[in-house]
Amino acid sequence: MSQEILKRAKKLKKDDLKNIIGGVGGAIIPDLSKCGCSCTGAVTGPSYCVKYKKCLQVMTC
């Protein structure tokens, strides 16, 4: 099956490469409203929250 895919593949031209959209480093805007802090000071929410949110080491709830 993978050999079949390679046979149908074509080399992209320079102009084609400029039009590719997407990828890992895209302009995805994280929803920071899902981020928070626990009583122990740990960041809560999706995994990207630790990059954008900082919590005090000790919080009182």
C-alpha cells in the first residue's frame, strides 16, 4: 500500500510550497478561560495552560 502512495506522489514546485496552510506551529489561539489554579498552586486546565498561566505556590481556597 505505501508503495502505491509513493508511485502517485509528485514533487511540489516552489509556488505550491508557498500555498501550504496548517501544521504544528499554526496560529491556534488557546482558550485561556479554561486555565486556572488549584488550592496547592498548580496550574489546572488543558496542557497548554502551563505555558500561559502562572500560579502562586500556595493559595488559600
